[in-house]
Amino acid sequence: MSEDVGEIEVSEEVAALRARLVQAELRTEAVRAGMVDLDGVRLLDVSGLVLGPDGIEGAGELIARMREAKPWLFGRGGVSSSSAGRAPVAAPPKARTAMEMSEDEWRAARAELLRRR
């Protein structure tokens, strides 16, 4: 009898994990489609979705139908630009020369250099 209870608990856990996976993949598709408020994913009927080896089958089409039915949940451009940016080029900070400093700044920098010796 205790084995039956353990199997039920495992099957409940598997069902919960699948539901979380479905929601995560739908959110990913929604971001790609330009959805502004990801809470809109909760409005989708996920009962007919099939979890295949390559993810959710038909997730893109489901998001596209939602975009047509509820366009206010999506941005104007239609596609998310969140991944289009690039990281800035790493450059070492440029040291200020004595010509760029005021006299007080120069005296403070000189005193700091002499203290380090």
C-alpha cells in the first residue's frame, strides 16, 4: 500500500514539473513574439498542448493566435529586442593627466603618489 502512495506522489510531482515546463516554454515564445506583460500567458488554454522531444508542439502558433486576439498584450514592433543589444567594449579607464586636473586635484594626486612610495 505504501508503494501506491509513493507512486501517486511521484506522478503528481511529474505532472507539476511538466506544467512548469509548459509555462516556461510559453513564456519564452511570448517574449520572442514581443509580449509586454507575461502574465498574459496565464490566459492561454494549455490543455491541448503536447510536450514533445523538441519542446511544446504548436506553442508558436498558440502565441500567434493570442497576438491576433489580444494585441494590447504585445509591443508595437512585434519582436522582442531584448536580445539584440551587445555588451559594451571593455576598455581600461583612462588616467587623467596633470593638464586636465585643477591645482587642488593635482596636489591631492601628487600627495597620494608620494605616500605610496
